[in-house]
Amino acid sequence: MQFFQSIKPFKTPTRVDTEWKRKVAQTMINNLDESKLAKSICSQFRARLNNSHESFSTSLRQLEQKHSGRLEKTEEQRMKVRKVYAPRLARLALESTSLRDMVLYGMPKLEREIGRGQYGVVYSCRSWGGVTHCAVKSVVPPDDKHWNDLAMEFHYTRSIAEHDRIVALIGSVIDHGYGGMGCSPAVLLLMERMQRDLHTAIKANMELPERLQVALDVAEGVRYLHSLGLVHRDIKLKNVLLDKHDRGKITDLGFCKPEAMMSGSIVGTPIHMAPELFSGKYDNSVDTYAFGILLWYVCAGHVKLPQAFEQCANKDHLWTSVKKGVRPERLRPQFDDASWNLMKSCWAGEPCERPLLGEVQSKLQDIYTKAKVKRDAEGGGPTQQNHTCRSDTL
């Protein structure tokens, strides 16, 4: 006991309370170096970011490995739908519908030739299927590809609801004896009969207000196709037909496709083809571009090639020039500022810079109204020649 009493007591331990914690923290803060603290914090952030990035990359690789096969399979199926199943179904529909029309109405009687295209001839027909004054487009597909294209044209034309600005398809018949024995069968597409095409009308000196009215009709028709998700891809003068009142309707849906099923194929008439068509990635604005070129002819009042295109030696030279930004020239006094600015905006190089067709219609309506008022003020009117001097009806 005495031994323990002789020993000096230990130093009283420090009391850990709030005040002590505050002093220790303050001392630590006072002894810290600002640059070292900043480097330490940055180093910790960097390490955390690297770890997060590595984890994200690992997850992406795992997802890619898991789904890449599925994506390839889905793309293969999509291509089959577009290139195999859809044309096959359309061809079966063409053949079955043609057989039904043949049983119900018989073979149409082909009369005089009233038109000719790259793959077919158009004849007049007095009556068929209860409809008088028809036009019969006869096509002899040379191979399976053309059969498929024709079947798709039939499918889209047949599936479109009746519209004032689209040439109506009445029916179809497959003629296995067309052109004599041993020849390939011909598909006869029966359509409503029109008077002439816009190309012929312009050559016959159709007046400006009437030409602008037809351009308005074309814009309305293309808008209707776009509202159905379809892209025409071949808007041009000869694919616009006029009725007896000189109102325009769009025809020839051979290149028409749903925007979702377009494969990026290069189709169309060279001078009307937008530059992005050559890249294989495009949308329905290619129709706006083609409409701009068509409007150039409408306002010019003739069907001669624009000088910029006439100087091109061949199609490849033309396409190269278009991709470089070459466009039709401005003609004076035919083009006022409003019409020139409208056609320029339609054929803009960048698709996103082209106006929507609703905006085009609005501006074109103003141009049409001014042209009509100007002619009326000058005491003019549609010439008698425009109503009597017509080519063979279509």
C-alpha cells in the first residue's frame, strides 16, 4: 500500500470534448498547405471519374456483346421485308387483283397510242369497268426487278385514297398474249384519262397564272403523299398530268416508297435529283428539291434545260456539279424576287434548310394571286389556244 502511495500519479488524460475537437480541427486546418489540398482533392476526383468511366465502358461492352447479334438479325429481317417480302406480297396482290378485274370486266380494248415512256406505252380506252375514257398504261417488265418495281407502284397507287391531286388507278389486267405469241406478259394499268402533261402544256404556251395554279396543285399532291409517309422521288414535268380544266395531278408512283422503307437507292430524273440522293441518306425533302426545279420551268415558261445543266457533258458531270452547288440560273424578267427566292429555298443544299411544303404553298399562293391580278389589270386572260391546241389526251 505504501508502495502505491509513493508512486506519483499519471498525468490526467486530455478530455475529449467539443472544445478539444474544435482546437484540433483548427490546428490541422492551419497546418494544411493549400496547393497540396487542391492536388489531393483533384486526385481523388480523377480516381473516381476513371473508375466510373471504366465501369461504364465495361457495361457498354457487355451490352454490345449481348445485343450486337440481335441488331444484325433485326437489320437482316428489315432488309428482307423491304427487298423480298414487300415486293413479293405486292406482286401477289397485283396478280390476284388483275385476275379478279379480268373476270369481272374483261380485257380492255386498246385504241390509239397517246404516250410512251421508258418501259411502257399509254393507250386510250373508250370504256372499261363501268368507267368511260380511260388511259391504259401497258408495261412489259423485262426481269424480276422491274416486276417488283411495277408491283410496288401498283400497291402504293392502289392503297392511296382517292385524292384530287393524284391520278386515280381504276384497275389492272395481266395480258399474257400481249405483242403476240412467245412474248412476255404485259401489265395493263387502267387509270383515269387526262388531257396532257405539264411538259406539253408549257410547250403550248400555257400562261403564267395557269402554270402557277398547276404548281400549287403539285405542292398539294406531294403534301398529301408525305402525310401518308410516302416519298415520290420523281417529281418532274412529265409526271404531272392536267385534266380538262388544266388542274394538275401527280402520276407515276414507280419510285414512290414509304420513308421508313427507303433503302438509299439512287433513283429519279438527274436534273431533279437532290445532292443527298447520291449519298444514299435522304428523306422526303428530296421532293421539295425536285419541286424547286419544277417551279423553275413553270416560271421560265419553256422546257429548255437550264444553262448550268446544259453545259454538262453527261449525267456524271451533272451530278458532280449539283453536289458542288450548281443550280439553275435566274432568268429576267421571268423571275421576280418572290418566285426566285422560293425556288432557291426549295433546292437548298442542306435538307434542313428547305421549307416545308405548307410554307411553299402559302408563298406560291401569293405569287399566283399577284400574277393573276397583273394579267387581269392588263386586260388579258387565258388564250383560246391554251384550251384548243392540245396534244393527244393521256
